[in-house]
Amino acid sequence: MSVASAFSGMTRVYPVVFRAACPDCRAGFELAASALRLVIGATHRTTFYSFTCPECLTAVRKPAGERIVELLTGGGVRALRLHSTL
């Protein structure tokens, strides 16, 4: 099978975007995976994601449970792991 035949059915690839809101200015917006930062700590208190609000430029930090971590990493957000998984 050639590369061309393997991808012949694909017409377009859409980038993943995430909906977010700023707790300060209350603006709602969409962010690309590259605009989000995910930090995975040893506990739920040290696991969070962050971004900069495009409206008011406030640094926003929100807790990330298991489902949020799964969605963000599945959507291409790079994760910084603060603990060993061994």
C-alpha cells in the first residue's frame, strides 16, 4: 500500500481547539493546544493546566483531574511531569 492510497480518503485535517474561559474578565474563547500548558504532579493538587487569557492577558491556572489530563494530552497539549511514573 502506498502513502497516497493510505491517505486517499482523507480530505482535510482540522486542528484541535479547546474552549476556555477567563475567571477575571469572563471572556470565553478557543485555544490551540500550543497555547495550553499541562503540569502533572504527584497529587491532584499539583496537577493543573494553564494559559494566558487572550482578552486581558491574565495568567490563568486551573486544576486538572484525570479526565481533563486525558482530553488535553489526547488533543496534543504537551505535558510536564513533575513526578516519576515508575
